[in-house]
Amino acid sequence: MDIQNTLKTPLKGKCHCGQIEFELSCNLTDLKRCNCSHCRRKGFVMTTVKLNEFKLVSGDKFLKIYQWNTKIAKHYFCKNCGVNTHHQRRSKPDEYGVNVGCLEGFKMNWIENIKYTEGTKFSLEDKSKMDASVFEG
């Protein structure tokens, strides 16, 4: 499925309860998952946008931030429904990773063979204690 030709900008998104609403002023590109200790547990697929391509429309008072380790990355979620909407990256703080499951009109069956970005280097976990096959390929 060619996602570029299916969804029109601005792309609109929201958390599950609808308190947090946002818009993206770009097309979806580079869908991926992150395998760091935090994102792996969330398991969602994200797209990358520059900070100026993301606009919070409403819900600022419902938006909470989770930070860990160096406290550089900011993982945003709704304090009401708990859905992670986006995060500002530690590796590239001029970008957000946006949860594509929050986007209006996005169909989950479009997701096929999503690559992983190597986030384990930012993990607090000891990789030697994990199954090595998780980090291959």
C-alpha cells in the first residue's frame, strides 16, 4: 500500500480518549519500530517528523512526559488514557517519533515488515542477559 498517496496533509492524530489532538504537516515516511528497552515494551510503529512538522492542537493539560536515563528523550503520553502519542528523540532531538496508530485514517494492515531502528545502545538493560537473536537481522 502506498501510504504517501492515501493520507493527505495535514495528518490529524489523537490519543484514545481524544483529549490530545495533534497535526503533522508532512507525509508519512520511514515507518519503523525502536528496540530500546522502553519502546520495545510499547511496541508501536512510528514515523519520523521534524519538530516544526508537529503541532499540538489540544490537550496540553493532559500531556505527560516520561523520561529516564539521561533525561534527554521525552516520551509523551495522555494522563487520561495512557496512550503514547509521540516522543522527542535522544539520538536526534530535532525529531519526533510519532505513533502512527494515533493517526486518523491510518490502517494497521498497511504495516508490513517494519524495520527496527537500533535503540538498544540507549537501553538501560544489559544485552548480554537477553536472547542474542533479538538483536540480529
